[in-house]
Amino acid sequence: MVTAQASRRSVLRALGLGSLALSSGSLLAACGGDSGGGPASGEGATVKFGINEAQGSGPAYDRLKAMADAYAKETGTEVSLNAVDHNTFQESINTYLQGTPDDVFTWFAGFRMAQFAESGLITDLSDVWPIDGLDDAFKQASTAPDGKQYFVPVSYYPWAVFYRKSVFEKNGWAAPETKDDFFALMDDMQGKNITPFAFGDKDGWPAMGTFDILNMRLNGFDFHMALMAGDEAWDGDEVKLVFETWRDLLPYHQADPLGRTWQEAATSMGNGDCGMYLLGTFVVDAIADVGDDLDFFTFPALDDTIGADALDAPIDGFCVAAAGQNQDAAKEMVKWLGSAAAADAANNGADAPFIAANSEASTSTYTDLQKKSVEVVSAASNIAQFMDRDTNADFANTVMVPSIQEFLKNPDDIDGLTSSIQQQANSILG
């Protein structure tokens, strides 16, 4: 289990902060082929770059494309870009890496990276480190259980409760600081015919963020990470308390979340039908027209003995595929992708900048939301990567996605739900 924990404070002090194989073989054909080796960089070198954003999909694609273009221009290396939509990339990653993958590909820190390292699907990048501007905690987040680095971070983003400032001001609301404030706010929203929380889980993963924050608020960060690792029981009283609390909160959420994507839920908050939305800062991508009106607060404490100093703040970055055809070129490129120059190229090449992991990157393009994000994450004592990054990918996708969705359809059978999860955890997590 690899996560950035309390040492993340130092990381951000200076920062102004599943199966790629497709039913059709077309993607694999695009990914594969012999690159012919060649020089590591410069004229005559070629590196294949697989990204988890479809062409024209928005700022995330634009940032990655800008990085690829900047690297090609700076080094003379030919960068062959293979752009795949996010969900397809996620669902097909295992077969992709076992086939004929691109040399460098977008991926995540945490358990998802460590699994590939342990199975020999990604390349040891220890000789790429240290990277100027990346703190030791980012190196920690890039380290597998064998003590070697297999990942290069580029950005991160916190999960928090987002709202429109103008809506709060119009109704005389303030960000809640206590549990009592929180429930009073939600009750007042309902009294004014505004659904407190936008909520959509058609995509399967967004509701994981709700489980994460409730578990960290009710049982603490250490328990949460032990649960993700399979070292705590899913049918124990602690997890039952999470689902019981969640059940009590569901009436404050949009009904029928399984029929709504996260973008549709974001639109509900953006147009004022809902007062708040628990999501990552990428919520802005879905409601860019009201982005300047957005603010957020961290989910308040539900148990004063535990507090509210833990949160999800996933780290995105890059790995090198062990089956890639040009390892030297891949390592040269992945080290550059972790640099301040790469982050600046990305943020200058897209309408919506990301929050750079590299402390030497420019913050001139940061929005107020991003500046606040840096402050909030740097103040957190413990940082999780998100459920589907902190636990076994098969468990997250084949057990927790359907289990949470079943809970959302039938929130009253908590004993049966947690018993089923534990039985499946026994076979997958051991």
C-alpha cells in the first residue's frame, strides 16, 4: 500500500501547490508495433505516448497534448500520441499492458501503480529520481512495496464539497464548520426547495468518494487505509456505521443517482437546483460557465475525536510500460513530464490548468479554487488516493462498484450488503 500521508505537508508547502484491450482490436493496433528502438531522445528518436483522454474531450486532453508537443519541440523526439477515452482506458488497462502497449502512459499513484509494479507490467524508474521540484512525499507516492519508484507525478486534486457562492450569499448560507452546522444547512436548503446534494453514480466510481469521506470522518484515516488493504473487516461495526450514516444522508441527495452521470449532477448544482456537490476539483470541467462562482469546503467532522483533517487528493502522473519498445526514450520523456517545464506547457496549453505536483511550476494561471486547493491539501494531516486507487483494482471495480450501487437502490439491508462484501473481500484481498 503506497500513499502520501502526513509528510504531504512538506510536499505542498511550496506549491502556490481495470481490463486496454478492446473488444475490437483497433485500439491495440494503434498502441502497438515495434518502435525500432533508436536513440533515447532527439532527432531519430520516437516515443509512443498513451493517454486516458479522447481527442477533443476538453482541458484534460488539451493539457496532455500540449505536453507532448512541448517535449517534441524541445528535444526533437517524435511523440506518437494515442488518445483513448477515459473509461475505455481504465477498463482495458490490464490487457493493454500485457499486449503491445505505448512506451509511456498516463496512470495514478497508490495501490493501482503498485499492483502493476508487483506484476512486472511497468518499468522501474528509480534511476529517473530524484526529479527537481518533486518533494520526498511525491517520491513516496511513486514507490512500490519493493522500495523502487515506478511512477512520475504531474498533478493532484482534492475532493471537497463544492457550491456556488452566489447561491449561498443569496440565501444567507455559510460553509458549515461543525456537524450541527452541516445538518442545519441541509435542512434549510430543503426548506427552500433546493436539494442539498447533487448526486450521480451512473459512472460507478463517483459514490466511492462519499464512502471514503464518511469512513475517514467516522473511523479515521488509519482504519480507512487498513480497510482498503483488507486488514479490517468489511462486515464489522465500523463499516456498518458508514452505511448507516450514509443511509441517513441519502434523503439530502438527489434521488435515482444511478441514472445520472457526474456531469449531469454537476449541472444540477451549477443551475441552482442543488446546493452542493461532493466531487474533485474537475467538477469545473462540467460547469465552466459558472467556474468563477464556485467555492468549496472540506467535509465537516462527524466525530470530534476524529476531526476533519483527512481527505482524498488523488495524484495523477505517468508510468513506463515494461513491454514498451523504447525503454530509453520512455525514461527520458517520463522524467521530463515530471518537470516544471512540462507542467507549465500543460497549463499554458489549456483553458483550465491543473494543480502541478512540481513545486517549481508557475502558479500564474491558477484560479482562486486551485490556490485554495493547494492550501487545503497542504493543511491536511492525511491524504488518501481514492478508493479505486487505494485498494485492489478488481475488488474496487467488481465488488465495490456494484455493492455501492446496490446500497443506493436498497439502503436498508446493510447487514446483507456488508456480509456479501466481506465474503468477496476474502477471496480477492485474502
